[in-house]
Amino acid sequence: TAANPPTTVDVVVVGAGFAGLYALHKLRGEGLTVRVFEAGDGVGGVWYWNRYPGARCDVESVDYSYSFDEDLQREWDWSEKYATQPEILRYVNHVADRFDLRRDIEFGTRVTDVVLDEPAMRWEIRTEAGDVLSARFCVLAVGPLSNANVPAIEGLESFEGGLYHTAHWPHEGIDFTGMRVGVIGTGSSGIQTIPRIAEQAAQLHVFQRTPNYSVPAGNVPLGDADRAEQKANYTERRRLSMAGGGGSPHEPHPKSALEVSEEERRAAYEKRWQLGGVLFSKTFPDQLLTIEANDTARLFWEDKVRVVIDDPEVADLLIPKDHPIGTKRICTDDKYFQTFNRENVKLVDLRAAPIERIDSAGVHTTDKHYALDALVLATGFDAMTGSVEKMNIVGRGGRTLNQEWAEGPKTYLGLGIAGFPNLFNLTGPGSPSVLANMVLHSELHVNWVAGAIGYLDAHGAVALEARRDAVADWVEECADRAAATLMLHANSWHVGANIPGKPRVFMPFVGGFGVYGEIIAEVAAAGYKGFDVIEG
Ligand code: NA7
């Protein structure tokens, strides 16, 4: 941290995760002065905080890494197909050192206010530590899955055992040996951590409200030969990723699931199953478009899962019935379902008997008390809007972002908000972020923002502001695209269903990462069509 950090800069970036770090590197490289504020004491964003046992990325490590520097991507060696949280954190720290990023980052500093000074057309940024900065541009890189959701369960604060949220795991780790542990939540985080905790705990109770689809992750160690092959094809791999639906170099089967023979269909699912990972959801292109196609995947999945669970009644409880497969982000696991065969693991069905309250000694459901030494909340996030809405962001006419988004987030291309000139929200609602490879998506957004700033400067303009009509059209386009899929059939965090009172709006752009990249590039090429370019 600099001794006398400047109070006037070109750009303030909020957040030092993958997006914020690259924003700093890129914009500083364009000759701009940049200051980054980060609430954590280190870089990495979600990978800094989510240190629960079993935390691992579900995008291949070779793809879930920066592409902006050829030497960086050639020199870094990933040790596994899917990287663990500690390895990703080592990588992000390596990047921060290699590009000398820390000198412009203030750690342990949360931004509280981002207020437009309209006559000056500058943003005033305030932090909890008392910093006040004036910036021409503000880049929000706070992450779409970063604001942990702590459920409002009566008595939670009275629990006297260890209480942990997966997204705020103690850095020193926890040894559950000999303990009676409870885990609430069976989303991606719960499904990753439950098998690991089960290996330690004396007794583990898994409190499940909604069962989830999960496929074996298929993680394998990478050897020198694997890495050499990946790196030899890196350029092509990146090209395919940028054009692909999810930001990775994989494409679905060319035909509909319903067009092919039963034999061919099973062979395709079997191949994906053996490979492992989230791409099972994308075996066929229409799997998320029609119930008939989806059912073929769902039934294949169900057969695979039933055989590994010893007790058929437990299997019934673990198999989702309320949503088509893939309409919530599919989870990936390492022996999750097999964990329920262990003597020391019990599944608690909260549909049959919901949690009533928590007391000093454990969890009360409507029919029983569970005595616990430790309770793990794997209860997810106020996704896509939560971390942005936590700040007091005030735009034109004193209107807050929370007022602007009261009925659900409203953006143009995910990047621009009407009434909030020169404020760029990275990887948030209106973009495909959470449906894609977040690292490449962050690069895409940052490069676009850098291009926009360059355009303003080249044209002697002061600001870029999304037009209201363009926002309305984009919101409608995102809604229409979602409605044409099965994605609205799930009570997912994509629609805010996990947060009581949150407006039910499908927040991501579902049209694909490659398509989205083309759209935002065309808008830029057309002189930022849909934005007002404000002259000085
Ligand atoms: P998720 O996917 O939102 O999962 C949260 C889980 O917690 C889910 O099973 C919830 O059940 C459960 N939950 C939440 N509140 C409660 C209460 N009050 N009582 C019981 N159960 C509750 O979060 P994750 O962290 O696993 O994953 C989020 C994303 O991060 C993931 O998709 C990856 O992209 C990375 P529910 O389904 O709401 O009934």
C-alpha cells in the first residue's frame, strides 16, 4: 500500500478477485491511474473466502485461468484437471506478484458509498476506513456469488458450538474429528464439502430442503504430458472458449436428444458421464429447451445415482423432483451420494419436518432435536445483485441503485445502468457470467470497458451512459431468451428464489457466452449504440 495514496484517480475498482485484478492490470496498462479497494486481506475474491474442505472449481483449470498474457498461461502448471481452492488462490497471488498489482490495492477496506457528483461528472467513493476518493470511472468487480446468505433461522445466534458459513471459512481450517456436525444446504458448496466433513466427523447430519442434481466431477491429476498437450493447443482452446456457449472449448452433440436413436443417446450421455463435470448438462443442445429432451438426461442421471445409494428410501429423498436437470446449476462431486451409505451420516429431510429454530445445543426441526458441536451453513449467496446492493450507490438526481433495481436488476448488456454514467458493473445481471467461465468472462468485460474508456478519450467525450430505452430492450431480451428455455422451471438463485422477498427475475443472459461477446463487440463497433456518449 502506498504511503500517500492519491485521492483523485481515473478509475476506482471495487474488488480484487479475478475481474478486479485484471481491471487494474489492464486499465493501468492503458495509462490510467487506478485504485482498488478490497474487503479481504488478500487477493482472490471468492477464492479468498470460500476455504471450506472440498472447495474446488467446476471449470477445468486450464480454462479457468487468465488468457491475457501468453507467458503467464504457458508458464503456469496446474496440478489437477479441476483446481482446488488453495491452488487457485496460489495462482491468483502469483498473478498479483507477477504484474505488481498489490501496490494499487487497499486490502481490508470495504467500499460503503459510490456517489455521482453530477456537475463534475465524477464518482465520489467512500470506504469504511474513511478514505474518500474522486474518480472519473467506477468499476464494480464485487462478484455475482459473493454476498453470503445467512438464513434467518430463529435462534441461530444462540448456538454455542462452532458456526461456519462455507463462504466465510476460518483461514486456519477446522478439525471436525470426533464432533457431531450438522450441514444445512445441499447446493454446490454443500455437495462438495459434505463428503470431506463426513470423513472426519463422528456424526454428520445433512439438513436437506431441496435435493440437487450432481454428477461426478471426474477430477484427475495432470501430468507433464497432459499439460504439454493442453499448452500446445492453447490458442485454439481459447478461441473455442470465447466462441462457446459457456466459455469452455466444448460443444454439444450436433443433434437433438430426440432425433437420435436410444442407443446413440445413451452412448452420448455415458461418454459425458465418464468424462465427468458440469458439461453433462450440455450433452445435447436441446436438453435445457424441452422437457422431453430434458427427461432423457434426467432419467439417465437417476439410473446412475440410484445404483450407488444403498438405501432406496434415502435415494428417493436425494433425487430431485421439483426441477428439470440443469435448470439450477448442476453440481459436481466426489462421491457425494455414496457418502449417505456411511454409518456416521444421516440425511434429514426438511420437507417432511422443517427447521423450527436453533438453540444453544443444536437444531430443532418440527419433530426432533439434533444435538451438534458444529453447524455448517452451506446456504449460498444473495446472487448477482447482493454485493452491489450492499453499497450505497447514488446516481443522477440522487436516485439510488437500489431504487433503480427495486423490481429486479435493470442493465444494458449487463455493463451499463441508466442514470449511472461511467459506472461499469462486471459479471453481474444481464450478462452470462454465472453460466460461463468467470475468468474469461471477466477478461471480456474488462477489455470492453477499456475499449469504451479509450473511445471516450479519443472522441473528447466525458462519459458513457446506458440509454433507458436500451436498458428496457435488453431486460426484455434477457427475459424472452430465458422464457424460451426451461430455466424458469426452477426455484433457483438465478431468479432470486433463495432470498425471501427478492423480485423473481431471471438475472443472467442465457443466450451463450460467445453470442454475448459478439453482441457487446457490435455495440462498441457501432459507436456504443444504445449508450449516450456525453460530450464535455
Ligand atoms: P446454493 O446453490 O444457493 O445452495 C444453498 C443451499 O442451502 C440449498 O440447498 C438451499 O436449499 C439451502 N438453504 C438455504 N437456506 C436454507 C434454509 N433456511 N433452510 C434450509 N436450507 C437452506 O449455494 P452454493 O453455495 O451451494 O452454490 C452457489 C453457487 O456458487 C454454485 O452454483 C456455483 O456456481 C458457485 P433450497 O434449494 O433453497 O431449498
